Amino acid sequence: MRIELKKFGTTLISRQSGKEAFAALQSTVIDIAVDEIIEIDFEGVITFSPSWGDEFLTPLLNQFGDRLVLLPTSNPSVKITIKLLEEINKESFKAKS
Amino acid sequence: MEEKLFTIGQAAEYLGVSLNTLRRWDENGKLVAIRKDGGTHRYYRQQDLDLFASNLIKLAHDWTTDGSELPAMFYCANSAVFQARLIKMQDTLVRSGLSENLVPLIVSVAGEIGNNSFDHNLGKWPDIPGVFFGYDVTKRQVVLADRGLGILSTLSRVRPELKTHVDALRVAFTEVVSGRAPEARGNGLKFVRRVVAENPVSLFFRSGDAELRLKKDNNELFITRSQSITRGCFAVIEY
């Protein structure tokens, strides 16, 4: 399953909207197969922040572990956020190269 | 040709402040009105109003100092207003032709600083809720300020050993610690530091009597004590 983050907005900034996005996604991911990969697509996102990421990506990582895969992006706000979240959570995201 | 003058009512609408605020600003010299031929009515030149509104640093500083009314265009009373204006700034930066690498970084840094103000002060604002948020694409400057509790007061709930604003600022920008424990928070300012360290962006940040300067493409923290005490937080981002 591919999750296009742009469907949640192009400016993904606050904790509150990150939380809302995570809650909204639960109805979609609840029925997926136990071995299905969940790909996160950053295409179309202009601004991304650690607050939003920590409320959306961190719980998804806890929920799906290695089945959560981040697709490549050149957006610097995404790249710095991912690196910081990995350091804070002491856990790496699986990335598709 | 005679320059068109704004009446006080038109000027109030233009700036988004009340008539009483304009009268007070005239009396204390903050924004002096014109009086025609020794009359009593107040008038304003548009260029004076524009100049007044363009001094973002002074407006934000005065607001954190005296809490007087702000021009409506800079005041975000709640997080929803801030988010909407942040998206507008993003659109403005994109249209201004700023590099597509820099736009997301400026917006995310401003977003983290502004959202910190709301996240850490929600339900605890000492007097006026909300943030000052202004930007100038020509000066390449973003200014944010709040009249909240400030970094020391926020952090000392989870780090009671912190005694000075300088120490609190250092912790806020270097250590992963949450001011809203037991929730896992407190990474926004570390993100800000990293963006500045790796990009052509600089930051001035003041809380209490501590001032921090993060310089372009430099990972060093410069923290000093300021002459005056700032209520809440005050930040200037330049790029």
C-alpha cells in the first residue's frame, strides 16, 4: 500500500494535524494483510516538520516496524526531519533507495 | 498634487487596530499623527503606516515588552490562524522565486518555533494568548514572538535543576527533552539548530535574559545574557 502524504496537505507542520492524519489513516490500514508493505510517498509535499513527523511517522513505525518503507525524496525538510526522528527514537526507518 | 491622507478611522482599518490604540500611539509618540492647520483631527500618510508596519522587529519587541495591541495582520490568536498564515507565507516564498530547497526549510523552522509557542503555553498563557508572526520577503526576514511562559519556566517543570535562562536555552537547542513530559516532545528547536547549521539561514532567539545566535552554515551556539528581559520568546530568522 502506498500512502501519498500530499493527500494530507502540502504543508505538514503541527503536532495536532500530524495526530489527525495518523488517526484518519487508521481506518485505511486496519484491514491490510499482515505481510503487506506500507510505502510513504513524500511527492508533492512542500514543507515537512519534526512535530508532524513525530505524530505520524513515529507511531506508524511502532505499528508496522520494517513493513514501513519511506520512498526517496530530495526535499530537505523531509530529510533533516527523518534523520532527527531516527536519532531521537533511536530507531531507523527503512528507506527505499 | 496633494498627498491623500487617511483619517484615523481609515488608518485603524488599514493597520487592523482600534481607534483608541492609534490615539494612544499618537500620544506616546509610537506612531505620530498629522494635524491639518493646527486642527484636532488626526490624519496619516499611507507611507508612514507602511513604514510603521514594516519594522517587524520593533513591533514584535514592543509587544513582548508592553503587550499593547498589535496590527491584526501580525497577530495569530490561535494555532489555526498561525497554520493558515504559515501556508500563505509558503505560497509567498514560492512566488518570490526563493530556491525550492530553502522554502521548506524557512517554513518548517518558522512552523516549529511558532508551534512551540502554542504547544507549550496552551491553557497557561499569562495574559495575552497567541503569537506575533510577520515576514518580509524583501528583507528576507521572519519574526516570531509570544508572551508565554518562556523557555526556562517551561523546561524547569521537567528539568528542575535549570536555574538560568542561559542554561535553559542551551538545553532547549541541544538536548532532547520535553517540556510537556511525560509526552515525547521537545525536538523542534534541535531541528531549527540543525537547519541553520547546514544551510544559509541564521537565527536570533531570546527568552528571559538569554540571547542565542545561530549563524549560517555554523554549528556553534552563541548564547549571551541580554540587557533587558524578554517576556516569552522572541525570534528572528534571516535567510
